[in-house]
Amino acid sequence: MSFFITTEFKLLSHITQGEAKMKEIHYIPAKPIEPRRLRVAAYCRVSTSGPVQMGSLEIQIETYTHIIENCPDWIFVGVFYDIGSGLRRTGRTGLEALLKKAKRDKVDYILTKSISRVSRDTLELLKIVRLLRERGINMHFEFRFN
């Protein structure tokens, strides 16, 4: 028994002693997949509420808002920020609000200036990154070290 396909998308099968039975093959084209737009948020933090630090925070918020809103493949979720130490997660309402959104599947991608903006405690940082990665959320650090 032999099988082969003709150029007309017909399968000739059961060729035995000069007999051929024709079977039609129906071609179904693949549906084009539209790329899904990413829901993107940013996280900013400064250590103190001094004028220089507050100016830095304002610039970070404006910059990330501009970047996210001007990328056609991204949906702006928000910029979350905190003023205070990066050693502990407690008392950081901006970070907690961002992680709450992430847990509710409202964020796909997070931008931040550096690793130390998220946490200066390595164990705490790993917990946060694992929580995000378990949900398929990537975090982009602009700088690796301060």
C-alpha cells in the first residue's frame, strides 16, 4: 500500500494493482494570532523625603509614565512608589499595592530603576521575584547595582 499527495491536495491511497481511491484533503488556514498587549507597571522608591530625593522621585514617575504610555504594545497600569528605607517590606504601601495587583493577575511586566529600589534585603528581594515569576511576571531592572 502506498500514499502520496498530489498538488491539488488530494491523497491517493490504497494503490493496489493499478487501482487508486481518491480522498480529499481540506486545507484549513491558521488563524493569525494577534499579539497581546502587556499590562505594565513601574515601581519607584527614594530613601528620604528631602528636596533632592523628592525631585528624583518625581523624575522617575514622569519618566516611567512616559515610557509605558508611549509603547504601543503596553497598557499603562500605574506607577507605584514609596518614600523610606528599602530594608523592610513593612510600611511600603506602594510595593504592597503593586504586589496585590500582581497577585490578582492585573500586571504582566514591571519596570524599576534598580534592584535596590525594590529591596536592599537579598532574601526579601528573592521572595518578591519568586512571587512574581510564579505568576509569569517579569521585572526589568534598569541598573543592576547602585
